[in-house]
Amino acid sequence: MDKKYKHSDFEDRIYSLWEKSGGFTPPLPKAMEGKSPSSKQLKPFCIIMPPPNANDPLHTGHAMFVTIEDILIRWKRMQGYAAEWLPGTDHAGIETQFVFEKKLKKEGKSRFDFDRETLYRKIWEYVEENSGIAIEQMKKLGASADWSRYKFTLDEDIVKMVMKTFEDLYKDGLVYRDLQLVNYCTHCGTAFSNLEVKHEERKTPLYYLKYGPFTLATVRPETKFGDTAIAVNPKDNRYEKYIGKEVEVEGLIGDFAMKVIADDYVDPKFGTGVVKITPAHDSNDFEVWKRHKSEIPGPKQVIGFDGKLNKLTGKYANLPVKKARNKVVEDLKEKGWIEKVDENYKHTIGTCYRCGTTIEPLPMPQFFIKVKSLTQKALQALEKKEMKVYGAGHDKILKHWLNNLEDWNISRQIVWGIRMPVWYQIGKEQDKNDDIYIKFVESSKKNIEGKLGKLLENHDLEEIKKGLQSLQAPVGAEFVVSPTSPGDNFIQETDTFDTWFSSAQWPFVTLKTNNPGDFDFWYPTDVMETAYDILPFWVMRMLMMGLYKTNKVPFKDVYFHGLIRDERGQKMSKSKGNVINPLDVVAKFGADALRMALVIRSSAGLDKNVGEADIRGMRNLTNKIWNAARFITINLENTKFKSQNSNNEQILNDKEFKQKLDKVVENVTQQLEKFKIGLAAETVYNQFWHWFCDSSIEDTKKGQLSWRALKNGLLVFLKLFHPFVPFVTESVWQELKKNNLVEEEILMLAKWPNE
């Protein structure tokens, strides 16, 4: 053995050895037919990998999930299980399109220069160019995943199953299309579900405006053109005489009359206890309108999907919201209609989780999933303990979300994703569909938009479909749900599914679209391991959709890892300059050092601080393992010890050593079984460093422990360490094999101690 362990000399070679061994791919289920299911060697164990973005480099969160899942899969593989770690990558809908649009901008282009199909193809080519990044980086971290079963969220067979689920939900009455106020990002050009909106507390001026006989407070004076009513609390005696009556209000573009309604939503203690109702631009006001439909007009949209005021606002039309607000305030002050301004008012606003743009609540017909029956089924499964959650009270958080989840908006106004299998018929018998608003690119590259009925006077349907960019059908439009076109006179919905809708089906679609028998053998899967921050986005929805489609929970155990923070406990960010790049760390210290630093002393559901000092300390561990093995190997070759081994002498401490070693194995195994992964790493680390190296090796030097016992101890520790630090342990194993000191060809496929 070389004097020093240099990770760069071994890691690629060792990974190649593992791949060539075929050990990442467990025996096919059908090969096990007729064999006893009680045999532990035939027992299934399955982890479905949370799919990272196909074309993004890995960050420390990815490194954490790769490490934990690889630990579990290597351990179970060594225990004799048919251990399947099914890998995949995600098309990452809005995130990928967002990045691609930035690329287009640098080229002086935008998404509006292309028809839908052309833009989709361009993004596909971009993703394909970079699609190997995540996989290659996971391999660098030592991921022993079954690459033969790799899946991509836009694989044709995956897409087919996702669309079938939508059809089933629709047939079961769980899908509906309705005009609702959606969370719309005017920069990304799409709506988001409530879960995806990031809420921030900000200081915003609170304006006290004169409204007829009232003074009311608002942070959004620019939406006054969309007001349809004035509301007070029914128990507020100050305004009782106005309820049910109309009042005249002076306006910036003409006076108008508004009805005063009573609703418990109004807080008498907020401002003056009077609020304006703007249903098209405030979710609470929208709900007020739904309760008072018979009394007041419907939503009046005055902000467009481009983030600018529309023609209903007169001279303020085409002004972006912020500029419009400033101009409106200026004009209101000039007319003396602002009584006062609270400059220190704090309130919460929604922002786009992707680009940070302030979310605009806007009315839009969208497809929704009714979640009540799905969440109830999930809650029942949790009540029956069909699934267990590991991680600092996140089981209670999961139940909270399931109890309070609102219907799920699954429509996204982007190109990159799975297009909804929804079709609108065009023809005389479908006159109401003539009002579908269309945007398309003409053959001359000119952008055309307008209502379909009008457009068809100068353009044929095939031309429109060929250059189609987007369509927006009115809420009453008639549609057909079908995976293929029902006929030539149909035009397809341009919205795509929310990425979380397709990924919510990931555990069963990946197994059902692989080898025959995979689903029956490995479903429900054993462990879903992921970060706790996507519990409501993904884990909850996988539970809901898995139960809906299979009548079984998709996984038996959920392990949440925490966020990785810097050594001071700060969140990692590029602006702070404290981001740890996993691949840079691997190049400098080795994959094992990073893996062990991430996992040792970690706890389910709790954040963990990691700095370069921690990683350097674990690099020292890899050196310690190598040096201990080298020392033992050299001494076993020394002739003066050969007689001791050949005479099979028993030294008094050997029995005690074996008992202690068995106890270490028992403790580590039990800790892994209880998902105390960080504690298991700490146990094997401490026992190896302080007992085996500091004590047992010294005892052997003094003749108080046999070299045979010490060698056996080394082999046990190599096996215990292997799931955590696979490269250095396999490197040592291969060196021992050269000296005929081990029987198994590859440590990765060796038996777990005491198995």
C-alpha cells in the first residue's frame, strides 16, 4: 500500500469498478419467482431518488440527499436485500424556462419571438446539452444508484401516465375549471399555487383616502379603478345607516356610485373600519364578492397580465403598477382626497419564489383539483400508521397541511412542461369558443392576437395552430379531455401541468414504466428521503396521489434532512459568499470527507452547520482508515507474526475484543434501523478512532491482542464504514484483496457484519 491515501488516485477507478460489477442493479423481480419470500436475500428494499434539475449543477442540499440515500442503500445491499435506488432527473418547469429565457435575453431575443412548439424544442435541446451534469456529479459523490432504471420526468411513458391520472381525476369529478383569483407573476408569465408564493413582511405606505362620505385605508390606491363596492362590518354601529345604500364617490376618471355592503371580513379596528372591495385584485375581496354576488358587480380587472394598468384606467393605462401607484397618489393629493399617510405600516406581501417579483392576484380561468377526498384518505393512512415520519415534529406539520389544504391550481402558463390534454372545439355549433383569446406568430413572424372567432375571418385554423403561442379560454368554454386530438377542428390548451402535479406521481410512475414486475415487487417503496422544506410541495402531494392511484401509501417511511448552513449557522447564499460547492470540495478533500462531514452528528429534520474545518477533519478520517489498514497489512506480512497466526494462539483479550466489536456492530445496525443516521456515523467514527486505533492497535503491539483479531476488527470496521465513506473503504479492501487478506471480491457486495 502507498504511504498516503490520495483520493484523486482512487475515486474514479473505484466507481468504475462498482459499475462494472453490476452491483448497482439488484436482481430482477421475475428472477425471484418461486423463491421463498421469507428469505431475507429476496426481500425488497426501494428508494426513489428525488429528481434534481436535469441541467443544473448540484448544491449542498443535493449532496446531503445523495449521501443519506446512498448510506441506506449500501447498508441494505450488504444486508442481502434486493436494494433498488431508482434515479431520475426533473424537467423543473418554470425554473428551467426562467433560465432559458435569460439566455434568450442575452441573445437579444424573448419567448414571444417563437411559437409554442419551436420554443419547447429549443428548451429541450438546451436541457439535452446539459442533461448529464446532475448524473455525473452524483457519481462523483459515490451514488450507487441503479442507472439502468434512470427516468426523466418528460419521458414519453411518464408523460402518458401523468395525463392518464388527470383523465381519471376528471372522470371522478375531482377536476374542475373555474374563474379564480390566481397568484400571477407578471415576469415569469404564469400562475402559481398558494404553496409556491413566498411571503415577505415589508413597510408600505398606508393611504387614507376620501371615498364619498367615508375615509378608508388602502396600500393599493392604483386598484381603485377596479372597485365594485364599499364594505363595513355588520356590527359596526358607526356605519349601520349606510348598509345596503349606494354612495357617490369622486373618481380620477369620473365619478361613480358604489353600494355599501356588510361583511364579517371587515375588521372595525383596521384603519377606519371601511374598506374598498376590488374583487379582481385581492383574494379576500374576491371571496367577499362570491358571498355578495347578488348585490354587487363581478370582478373588474384593471391590471393586465403584463403587470400594467389597462385601458379601463384612462390616462394611467400602460403604466406599470409601481409607477401607476405613484402617479395616482400624486393626483389624489393634488385633489385633496388623501387625508393622511402612514409611512411605517408593515404588512405581508406575496412574491414569486423564483424571481422575487411581487405577485399580482389576477382573475383567470384555471384547472383545479378538489383535494378534500384526497387529503382525507392521506390523513386516514397516517392515523393507521401506514407511514412514519422522521424529523423534528414534521408529522404534525404534514397533518396541519392536510387539514388546511385548499383546492390545487395545476395550470401553468409556460411552455416547458407536460401540456394539458384539454381540447376546445371550433365550429358553428361551438360559438361560445369563438371568444377564446389567442396569441400566435404569423408565417411572416408577426405577432397576432385577438379573439378566435375574429381571427378566423383572416386566418385558417391550421395557420393559427402552427404559430400558436398561447390561448385563454373564457370560463364557460366547452372542452374535451383526451390524450390525443379529438379531430381537426379542435385546438389544444396551451397551459402545462404544475411540475408538482407530475412529480407527485413519481414513486409509482417510475416503477410502472421500468421493467415488468418492478412495481409489484418494490411498491410501496421503503423510504422517501428529502429536505423538510418541500414537505407541502412534494411529500404531501405524493402521499395524496399515491393513495388515489394505487390505494397504498407510496412509501413506508419519510426521512427529512435539514438544511445545510455554514459554520456560523447562516443560510448559504452567493451574496454572502459562503456557499460550499460540493464538486470543489470533492476535488480538494475527496467525496468521503464531504459525505461524512454532512452526515455525522446530523439529526432528522434539523439544520446542520458545515464548514471547511469539518470537511478537513473528515479527510483526516480517510487518512486514518488508510494508515491503520497499511500498518496492519505490513505487520501481517512480517514473519515474526506469521507463526502466531498459524499456531492459532488465543490471547486472553481476543474474546473481550470480539465481544466489544459485536456490540459496536449491534449499536450501529440498530441506529441505522431507527434512522439515527448521524448517530450511527458518530458511533463508528468514535469507536474506530478512539478504541480500535488508539487502544486496540496499541494492545496488539504489546502482545495483548492477536494480529488475527486485529485484522478481523479492521474488516468489520471497513464494512461498518463503507456506507458512509465508500471510496476509501473500497480502496483499502482492494489492497487487502491483493494480499489475499479478504475473500469477497468487492466490499460493496460483501455481507454486513453478523449477517
